[in-house]
Amino acid sequence: MLTIALREKNSAFAHGIKIIIEKICSRRYEPYQFLSAEHHDAADIVFISLDDSWIVADCYKIPQITTTQRVVLICRRQEHEKLMFRPCLYMLPVIFREEEIEDITLKVAHWTEISRRGKRTLPVPASVCKFCTTRHFSVTERELLKYMACGHSLSDVALLMKIDEAQALQHRKTIMKKLSINNYQGLVRFIRVNLHFLIT
């Protein structure tokens, strides 16, 4: 039996997900059960939406009660872009609120396939997840770090961000201060070790 839990505040969206799952399971002749949000740790698949405090929340931990749980994130596309600096959330499978019903149905059908059971969402390694400490960075600082991770020079970053080079330099200094890094080489090392998931 497939067990599902929804941690979603928007009741209409949650109802839509339930209808999709009911149709998929009906086509497969597979029994299913929706668990309450309080019992989400015991579900085969959990749909979670971002709460209002996600940007400063502690690192997301995948429940250890079950070894086969799949966690799916529900959010808006623009929220997901910001999550690249919260890898514990960014690396989860995702449903975008703006997606068409057919696209959501295809994703849910794929994630709930019997052949995929036992292939749980993998926790993000602690070495990567420690970067969640940058949850106190501004969006501008995160954007600058993203461009630096892709190998752009400070002058290129300033052009891409449509700011002058002095502003880009000031943002870089603020980032280094927040990370307790004293020199540019230290920042480059930090980017190589901790931001490899941003390098394109």
C-alpha cells in the first residue's frame, strides 16, 4: 500500500495533489492511504511546502524513521531559484505551483511508481549542507557568489549584476566578513569546496 503525507498549507493545492494520486493509484489498481501531516515520518512519499521562515530555518533533515521515504518539495519557481543556497532543499525533487496539472501528474506518477519504491530521497551530504549557514546572506550577495562560482571576474560580475565594480567589491568584502575569510584566495577555496553544485 502506498502511503502519502501532505504538509501543504494551501488546501486547494493539497486537494489537487490528492486527486492526482487517487487517479494514478486507481489506474494501477493500487491501494493507497493519506496520512496526517503529524505522521509524515511514516509515509512512503511526503509533499512539503516551504514555510515562511525557510530562508533562516535550520538545515532540513530527511526523517530517519523510514529508509525508503521520498520527499517532494512544493514551491514557486522564483522561490526555487533562491534555494540554490539551501542545498538541503534545492536538491529535493520539486513541483512548481505554476505547473500545469498534466506536468504535475507526470511527475507524481514517476515518483510513485512501484519500481521506484525503496529509492528514497538522498540526504544532502553534511559537507555540502553546511553551506546552509549562508542563509543570512542577502539575495545580492548570493547572486555574486553564484557568478564567482561560475568563474566570472569581479568586473564581469558587476556587469552581469548591473552594478558598478566598487559595489561588487563591497559585496565581496561583506561576504568574506560573514564567512570569516581574510583574503580573496580563501574565498576562492571556499567556493571550490562548498559551491561545486553551482558551477556550470
